[in-house]
Amino acid sequence: MCAKGILDADDAQQSVEAGAQGMVVSNHGGRQLAGGHPTLLALQQVVARVGDRAEVLLDGGMRSAHDVIVALAWANVPT
């Protein structure tokens, strides 16, 4: 099972405890919403909490090459 729409480390942990093998950090198109939670900020918190127990994917939030580099660094993804 994979959970989508995770933006909070507590939600990520609850998803893993409920049996999720992976999750997608996503704000469900939040760029159209004023004040939506940025996925890049959530990624770091989610990976820190459950990255050793579940696959963590990122859906959106990439607006530049800099954002990609930041996401790779925060997620500890080997290049």
C-alpha cells in the first residue's frame, strides 16, 4: 500500500504503522492554493521520521534545478 498526500511526519508514521510500504509527499496541487505547505519542506521531515522503514516519493514542488538538488540532499538519495 502507498499513501499519497503526506505532508506531516506524524501522518507518515501513522501510515507506516497502518501498513503502508511507501508514501508520496504531495500537497495535491497546492500551488493553486494560497499558503499551501511546500512539499520540499515536508520531504525532509518525512524522510527523517520514516525513511528507513518506507519508500518516500516526492510529487511536485520542483520549480528549478536547485529544488532538485535540495530534494536529493534532504532525501539522502545517492546520485
